[in-house]
Amino acid sequence: MVEIEEQKTIQTKIQVILAITLAVVLITSIDAQTDRNSTQDKGNAEILNNQAVELYDIGNFDGAIRLLREAIVLRPDFAAAFGNRGAAFYRSGKIKEAAVAL
């Protein structure tokens, strides 16, 4: 009887250790995925900014503004996208929006 209780205790301890190990693996995996997503978002924001500059250069200011908004959502610290958005607002005649954008 004592042996059965000891086996149950050991099994419970093993289950707890496995649960903790699984939690650590999952957390590590989530952190790694977040890092990859962050890097990908930065790259996508730069692509959107570059595409917006191309639209700006051909006079499609509204299209540029739309892409720059997307870039800023992906990367809220992207100063170039904010500046470009302000310039696109200004060139499209939206002076108030330009002032707020900058």
C-alpha cells in the first residue's frame, strides 16, 4: 500500500515537471515568434514606406498616405513614415492634417 502511494506521488511529481517544461517551451516559442513578427513588421513597414514614396513621386498623394498609415501601424516609431505622411498631406492640400501628422 505504501509503495502504491509512493508511485502515485512520483507520478504526480513527474506530471508537474512535464507541465512546467511544456510551459517553458511554449513561452520560449512564443517569444521567438514575437521576435520574428517584429522583424517582419519592420521590413514590411519599410516596403510600404518605399512604395508610398513611389506613389508620392507620381503625384498619388492619397495612395501614399494610405500606405504610410499602414507602415506606421506596423512600426509606430518609424519617423521617416511620419515625415513622408506629413509631406503627402501637405502636397495634397491637407494642411491641417499635415501639421498634425508631423
